[in-house]
Amino acid sequence: MQDLIKKIRSHMNMNQTEFAELLNVTFATVNRWENGRALPNKLAQDKIYDLCKEYDVPVYDMILEKIAAASGSVELDKGRVLLYHGSKSGIEGDIAPKSRKQCDFGKGFYMGTEPSQALTLICDYESAKFYIVSISVDNLAVLDVPADLEWAMIVAYHRGRMEKIKGTPFYSKYQEMAKDKDLIIGSIANDRMFFVIDNFFIGNITDAALINCLSALELGKQYVAVTRKGCDAVRIEKEIPISYLEKLFMKEVSEANRVKGSSLANDICRNYRREGLFFDEILDQAAGGKS
């Protein structure tokens, strides 16, 4: 955190004494923070947060810069892909497919190509940890899900949205899709897309609107190791400390992305309100033997 405080103060074009006065602390306190001999408590971090807001300090960008610098120093073996993982309580023991069954692609160890998704996932958890990881895709059975309706349907299956047509060929198709696969790759239902796909499932937008949302958003990919073999191919490269102060800015970005997702869904819903099928209509067709 010492580097972040230095960057904040530098962005504000202040010396340590001036910065300390604004925070109502001593020069020595700021000096200890920046030398790594002490950490600001939550009250002090709240004050720094308010100060950053007042002076328009781009702290979230600084977080991404820190991660980019750390990522750039990782030396990867041939065939390994650099990814990011956020854990609500930290990784303990072996990497395993421990996530909830109702996650996008079922139980697995979730990683993403963009750090922002992992950051906003963990912003509400005090004990959360952020990791730079890598996976060797060689010798893994891989399912790469396209960014289209197939993606939405496999997500619907794993989130339990298809139970009313259980036993149909349509249901079985998605039940079997990831069978015998070690790794699933597909678009991330990030903070913007989460709102959109939920609106699709509850019948507010059509499949045409959903597909156009997928095209409009820069989602990035998630890599999900769903077997022991897949998890064994994952390696933790670095753990990146994330402070309480940084999480405050991560929450802010997460909420802003949700608002953008809501606005995007509303716009696209208006543009495509007469095109395509609603989710229930797709399921009704499937239940009637159509595919």
C-alpha cells in the first residue's frame, strides 16, 4: 500500500507535510506509511478515499497499473495462459473445482482474462485475495463456448433456469455439453452483462437483444477448470495485496458498471423489442420437441 499512497500524493502534487495536514495526521505518520513501516487504519483510509474523490485521483486506474506491472514480470512457460482469480477468503490447500454448482459453467475454479472481473467480484469481502494465475492448456479437453445464444443457454442450464424442461433433448444437449471436459472457456457475465442476462432469463429482453448485448460489450473470457486434471494445470503466479482503500474504489466501479449494464439493456431492449424470442418461448419450443 505504500506505493499507492505515494502515487496518490504525487497525483495531488503535494509533499508529505501538505498531505498529512489534509488528513489531520503528522508528517511522521505519512512518512511511515510510505516507507512501509506502518499501514493506515480504516479510519485513515476512509479519509484518504474522501480526499481522492475530492481531488479526482484515479485510484482504480492505479490498481490496474499495479496489476499490469506485476503481470508483466511473470515469466510463463510455453503453452501457459496468464489469467486472474479473485477469492472471497483466499486459496487454501490445493486448487480444486469448489465454486457453487449454480455458477455460469457449474462447479469449477474460475479465472478470467481481465483483472477487473476478479477485482469487482471480491470488493465486498474483507478477507478477499487477488491472484495472478496461469494454466497450461496442453493435454486438457477444452470446450470453447461461442459468444452467442449457446453461451446463454449453457449458463441458463448451470444456473438452474432450465429445470422445467428437464428430460427433453434440448435440456440434455446442455447437460452433456461439458461432459468429459477439463476446461471450459466462455464469455464472462461481468458486472454489465450480469444485469443483461438476468433480464433475458426473467423475460424482459429477447434472444436478439441478448446477442446484440454480447456483441456490444467487451466482456473478456473466463477459463473454468472443472476437473482435478484441469485444476492441476493451474499455477498461482503471484498474490497481489488489495487494501481496504482499494476495495472502496473497486465497489464504486462495480456499481457504475451495473448502472451501465442496466442502461445498455434498456436501450437494446427498445431497439430489438420486436425481434427474436423470449427465454420462456425458447423453453416452450424445446418442451414441444422443437430445437
